[in-house]
Amino acid sequence: MCGRKAIADSELWIRIHNMAYSMAFTEMATIPETVQAQYRLMATTLAERPGMSYNKTPPRLGVWLDYFVAERQDLKRATIQVYQQTGKRLVDHFGAERRIDRIDKVDAAAWHNTLPENLATRAKHARSAKSMFAYAVSLDLIPDNPFKNLRSNAPRKMAEWHYVSERDLHKILAACKTPGWRNFIALMRLGGLRRGEALRLEWGDINADVRTMLVKPEGYEGTKQRLRTVPVVPDLYDILQANHAGERVCDGVGPNNIDRDMRVILKHAGVEPWEKLCHTLRKNLESDWLAKFPPLDVASWLGHSLKVAYDHYHQTTAEVMARATMNCGKDCGK
């Protein structure tokens, strides 16, 4: 941090801390203006983050990254892997021995320019670096996050994913050889469940009286792991009732080779496969619901924020477009 060596004496740290509140810098009249500016910056920092005055030397980058990953075991394995990938890029650029307080915003921008040209990849690593250094700020190891100004919003993709129609869905369900597979596909397309959520769903989680299902968390914190109640629409209810078998709703469907097995089902159904087989079904359902129900409710049922819903899930369906064009009279557009 700027000027930290010059004021390393603990008594002076305390005096500057007190001066941050009174802003009485008269005792510094004989100190050069440039040094006074450093002192004022330190005083303001200490006023906002008093814990800074009691910390030891900030850790080196390699040590900090290892500590961060070890501390964040509440995160899912895939998220930890992203942090580790970003950490490797940071170490490759700055070196493991670089102290984290010796990385400034200019350094951060230079590192950002070394990332791959793919905008989504750059945004992903920028978000990870921000998070890792924001955690250091929260522990009073550094006064500011040098990565906080980096652009970290992934570019919004065009909503052009495949739409599985009701007709194709019936063909797919008819091609399923087991009740568990019919329930599995229906839960994603008509209930909006993630595939892991569908696999974990038990019959006791479905309330037939009020026609809702309770989606339980996997065990981690985050938007994907919040307990939520999802409506069971009539079509889904009928399918589940007709395929009530086994201990779990998706009995017989394992977590491995799901895409491979779904492609076999699609081939038997005479339906061309699409990208992201499971996730697309969930996206289709959200697009349908957003055309019928309040967006806030839909986001709650699907288990994410409104922003995520509009950025990554919403797609204008052919039904909505047809309804708009058919109702458009001669004065439309004027």
C-alpha cells in the first residue's frame, strides 16, 4: 500500500487513524505535501477499515490463492475449478511470490489484456479474480480490489436455442422405455427442474392435493441450492400419475451417460437432437411460463433471479409471435 513502510510504527498508525476523524493535520505541517497525501490516504483507509492497522504483511499471491480455495469449500467443485484456472493465470502473469498488495489496477488491466479473446472466457476469469481479491479486502488484507473495474459481464447470447414443441415432446415420451425416463424428461420440459434436481426428486416431495413439488437443495449455498416450491401443471401431473413406479420419481435414470441415452431416445422418436439436451428443455419451459405468468413468480419457481431469466432463459415463442401478428390490425405499427 502507498506509504505503508513510512508509517510502519504502530503509534503513528494509531495517530493517523484518529486524525481521519478530526482531519486535523496541523502536526504534519513540516512534512512534504506528497507524503501528507499518502498519510491522508492511509488515514481515510484506516477510518473505513480499522482492521488494516492490525494486520501483518499481506500474503504472497500463491499462498493467498491456495488459502482462498481451501476456505471456500462451500462452493461446488466446478466453481472451485474455475477459481483454480483463474489462479493459475494470475500466477503465470504475476508470479507466485508477488504480494497481493503489490498488484494495482494498472497491473490488473494488463493481466486482463493477456486473457483469451473470447469475451465469455475473459468475463469468467475477471469475475473470479474480482471475487478472490474482494475476499482479501473483506479480511482487511488489502484496502481495495484492483480487479473491481474489469468488465466481467458475459456478452448476452442471442436467444436462438431449439424449441421442443408439445408434439415432439409426446413423441419423445412415447419412445421412452421406462416410467423413470418419461418422468425425467417431463420434469425438465414441463416442470423446469435441473437434471440433478429431477434425479433427486422423491414421490414424497410431490403434494398431489395442491399439485406442487418441493425441490430440495443439493447441500451447497447459492441460487441453485435453495429450497423452492414448483407448481405441477396439469400435463405434468397426468404424466407423473401414469408413471408412478419405483422409489424415486426418475427411478432407473442414473447420473452418468444421460446425454448418450437421451440421444438414443430421440433417435427412436424420430426427433433431431439439439444442443444442451437437458438444459434446453428447462429453457423452453421458462419461455412458456414467462408468456403466461408474472416474471417474478416464474423466476422463483425456476430458482434464479429475474436478470438471469431474461439474459439466459427467455425466448419469444412461436405461439406468442403468432398471437401478436394475428391480432395486429391495419393500424399496427403506427
